[in-house]
Amino acid sequence: MRCERSQARPTFSDEQAEQIFQTTDVIAERVRKIGGTTLRSIGHIGRLQRVEDNDAEFITPADMLAELREDNGQLVASVAISPQRA
């Protein structure tokens, strides 16, 4: 999916990539400490996915924002009804 203003995908510096990796590792350790399971594969991610993919070749900025707002609403609703809220 691309927007009229964006032609290239964002890239991360090595430092940014390392920060993301470290943060992900900390989160995974916390999940394991409370007895949860972490993601194990791309297929596992697909099975757990709650937000639908949009494989459109092009989407206007307004439509992109509307879709993001809807996705965020679904996320908030799913967290609100989660039995494991702390």
C-alpha cells in the first residue's frame, strides 16, 4: 500500500534497528515471566491477526487515516474486553 506522498518504504539505521530488537526482547521476557507465550513464526502472527490487511495498490491519505482510526477502535475494544487486563 502506498500513499501519494510516499514512494519508498522507511528504512531504519542500525542503531534504530538495535533499539527495536532490544525493546522487543524485553517485552518477550515480560510475557514469558507471567506465563504467556510469545510469537513463534510468521504463520503464528497470521493466525493471531485481528486487523485485516489492505493490499490495495493505492490509497488516499484520507482513506488511510480512516482505516487507521477504525483499526485503532477495534484494538481498543479488544483490549477493553481482554480477560487478562492488569
